[in-house]
Amino acid sequence: MNSSFEAHFSAMSTRLEGDDSPVWAVHDEALERQSNGEDVYLLSVGDPDLATLPTTIRAAIDSLEKGRTHYAPGRGELGLREIIADIELRASGKPCDPDEVVIYPGATNAIYSVLACLLDTGDDIVVMEPMYVGYDGIFKSLALNKIGVPLDVDSGFTFDLASVKAAVTDTTRLVFINTPGNPAGNIIPAAKLQELAAFCLERNIWLVCDEVYSMITFDGEHISLRKAAQSLDNVIIVDGMSKSHAMTGWRLGWTVAPKKVADRLLAFTSSTIFGCCQFVQDAAAHALVNDEEYINGVREEYRQRRNYVCERVGGILGLSCDVPAAGMFVMIHVDLAGTDGLAFAENLLAEQGVSVLPGIGFGDCTEHYVRVSLAQPITTLRPAFDRIEAYCERQA
């Protein structure tokens, strides 16, 4: 039966629907080929192969058996917020009230909620590049004007404070940073964080920091923005447990913000997600209190994988990389004639069955890079890099 109905969609969904990024096209093709039984190595996504702490799983089961399956408070369960507030106090030396903490189903939702509460359509947001590819969809959905500021790719993806200051104009409403960074694994030094926070405060600009990789550091110390900043009036922190605790599917993140911001976030989440699962929050609370040995093991495992990948890259003609100080990714520079990161990723998958992410998806400054995930064991990384090496030898 023919219908005369003409579908009308919102401008927001149209912006997102038209976002056919070639970055994920490579990964999606790899997934399809793998599902068809082909021999494909996936080094393109940051979903840890590590298992969630068994006692955390047990805590979730215990919570379910106790009937913890009802609506939770809008800000999140008080017990979990108290634990996070205590973690922030110990990390920053600054008091943190549990009512300054709001819980979300994942850090991505936390970031979306923060930006939705602080910015209006068309507002300028300054962000470092290369940046996590997921940020772009958030910016587009909210119709924000992204001002990208490249990290210094020639000096190990260092943070250039002068470039950030130069990018700020009278129309800038928010500066968004990510430390430790995805995809580059860079850590912004405390002195630069302090100066940036003071600069943003003076200019009446919000400063938001994504710190989800704060527990996965190898070289150098991560200093939280809350510790570095002298004033917290304009500072919001986003954190979560997906990577540090191998809990990607649990969907649990949070923000720490001034009470006036947290109250706005509560109003927003009450109109959108209406709270997070009680049993997931109970499991998260258990994990945060009993995680020291586990986190040390996770950190050491990723360190070994990072070292292995960087060693292999150093022996492959046409490839090079800086050793990331944190995180679970390595950015690899591609220096093969007539090849950028996208072409390299597409051809590598087609010819060798190895999936990596093209660097162009993280920003123009990494057009000639690809990102490799450390979410696979060395027993998988070894044959994958054998194939990468074979591919590069044929291209040289």
C-alpha cells in the first residue's frame, strides 16, 4: 500500500544521520568480515579484553538479589557519591560535597549533559585535537561551534597553552580538555592546568576536563584539574569506569561540579535518563573501594602492551610513534609514499585483515596517523603486527 506520508526529522538528527565518518567505516567493515568467519584482527576499538573484577560482578548479583531494581535518586545513590567525593578529596586536597557529584550511564552521557546545561546552540567550544572521536557527535547534536586547537604533534602531542589562549575569543563559552588524552595518551602538566584554569576564570569561561584515563598512567603523574585549579567555580570534571575497571558495558560515569552546576545537571538528567540502575551503582561502589590491586594489574598489563607495540613500530619501515604516557592507545605516524592514515587503514584491512582507526577522525593534525588499541593481549598483537610489517614491506 502506497503512503503519502512524508517524514520530517529534527535538525539535530539530520546533523547526526549525515555524519558518515570514514573512521568507523573501516572498523564496521572489519566487524562484518569477522562475523562472516574471516580471519580479522581488531585493533580499532577501545573495548578491553580484560574481565570485570569478579567481586564487582558478585556485588551486582548480590544487589539484584536484594531487590535493588527500582528507581534511584536523580543525582545517584548517596553511598556511591560519597565514595567518589572521598576519592576527589584525596586526589585534589580540596573538599568535595557528595551533592556536587552526579551519576550517569557512562561518561559520554555525562559530557553530553554538561554541555547541554552550559551551552546554547551556536556557542563556541575550544577543544584539543586530536580528540576522542565520540566528542564530535556530541558537539554536532548540540549545534556547537567547535574550535579545534592542535596538540604539538612534533613534540609528543604536548599541550600548547599559548595556542589555546589564542583560540579563545569574546564568543568562547567553554574550553574542553582531556587528560590523560585519547587518542594520544598525553598528560597535561599541573602548571599548565593551573594557568589554563586561571585564564578561563578571568575570561568567564567554563573549563571541562575528561579524566576517564586518570587511573591508566605509565610515565609521569596525572594531576587532576581540581587539584591544579586555584578556584573551582568554573571547573567541571568528568570521569568513569569503562576502561580503568573493564566495565564498558556497565555504563557508569559521573561529574564533579560546583553545586549550582550539579543542580542544573540534576534537573537535566531528571528530564532525560531519570536515574541510573541501582545494582550497577552498587557494583561501582564496591569496585571503587576494592580496586587497588586490580587497577595496578590493569595498568601493568597495558604498560606491557604499550611497550610491545612501540617496539614493533620502531622496527617497521615507514612507521613511527611517540611512546604514550597514559591510556590504552598508540598513535602511529604513517610515512609511506602516497599514503595517508585513511588509505593505510583501508588497504591494511583489505590486504591483511587488520583493522586500525584512521587518524583523520581525531582531527586534521593527525591525517597521517592511525590509532592502534591496546585492548588486545600480546598474543593477538604479535600476529597482527606481523601482518602490518608485511604490508609495509610491500609498500616501501
